[in-house]
Amino acid sequence: MTPTTVIALLTALVLLAVAVGCVLLRRAFAREKRLPEEFALAAAWIFVVGSLVWLGVFLNGATLLGFGAPWSWLAAAHFAAAGFGALTITALSCRAVSDRRALRILRILLVAHPITYLVTAAGIYGFRYCDELGAAGYELLFVIQLGAFVLGRPDRMARGARLLVVLALAVPVVTLIPAITWAWGRPVLDMTGMIRYHGLVNAIGHVGLGLAAFAWGRPPSHSAMRETTIVHPERRPPSHANL
């Protein structure tokens, strides 16, 4: 494909991602209660836009913020999985649990996700100690998320789907271990191994399996949509001027 075709295709995908995010944002405002997880489902699509930008940089052989291939491709994958995917999984986990304490914890994690993501990005960019903080922060985040889901009475979805979600939430707890060793300067895997056993396993086992499980279980939101009453002209009560 020519660079013009790539830009046109990616622009269309960016507009689609923005449209989906706007629809989800409108639905979040249209609910009886304004819930953090519903807004997070909309905000997660910002990461899709970021992923497409980095993908465009990679496909055009360009650089952004000083990073070219293969880092631009890795950034695109990281925006999609660690950004969009992980935040969406946590937001949907909020829908599944019934325990109020677990729900509060998961809602706090909705804020922790983008903060940890930015710390990790700062570490990649070269800021001191951010690599270590980001990796350790993600490990702690995923451990807390798994515990909150398992102990939070996730009975708002079918048993089979619930078990798949537990498996999906357990995946990053394990795959973050080589990322921690990498961040602390004692890697157990090289770059190829990290892509294969950290990146791909997370993308498929955590995000892919998690989204499939929630699509199967379809846990409802903790707040219903507001009902809109339509009054037909012929049914309107007579005004004082007509009396």
C-alpha cells in the first residue's frame, strides 16, 4: 500500500474509534447513575486512537518522539493491549461483581490503570526509576484485580464465562514476572522472548480471552438507562389557553 492509502485507512479507523467512544460516552451520561466503569469503557477508546497513530508511524517508516521501528510497532501494540484492552477488562469486571467493597476497589483501579501506563511510558522514554515503578505497579494492580473479582461475588454473569474471566485475569499476574526482571535490569528473556511470552500471551490470554468471556457472560451495568417519555401531541393535557 502507498503511504497515502495507509493514512486514509488509518484516518477512517481513527474516526470510527472516536465515534464508538462518543457513543459509549453518551450512553454513560444517559444512565440513571453516572458510574466510573461506564465512562472508562468510553475513555478506553482513546488508547485505540493512540495505537493507530503509532501503527501509522511504523507503517510509514517514520519516527515519533524519537522512536522508530521496531519501537513504534511495540508502542502500537502496547496502546492496544495494555491501554485499551486492560482498562476495558477492568471496567467490565466492575459490572460482574456484586460485593460493594470489591466494586470500590475495582473502580479505584480504573484510575490506577492510566497512571501506571503513563509511568511505564515515562520509563521507556528514559525517566529514571519509572521502569521499575511501572512494572511493579502493574503487577500489584493485576494481583488486586484478580483478588477483587474472585472474592467480590462475580455472580452477575454465567458460571462458565466467570471461570474464563478468572483465567484471563490470572494471565498478566504471571506474564508480568519477566517484565519485572527486565525493568530491574536482570532479564530472564531477550526482546524476542518478551514479545512472545509477555506481549502475545497478554494480548491473547488476558485481553482476547477476557473480552470473549465478557461477551459470553454479558454482565449488566449497575445502572439502567434512563427512560425517555414521548408525549404525542394528541395526548397532551389541554393548556390553560384552551380552557
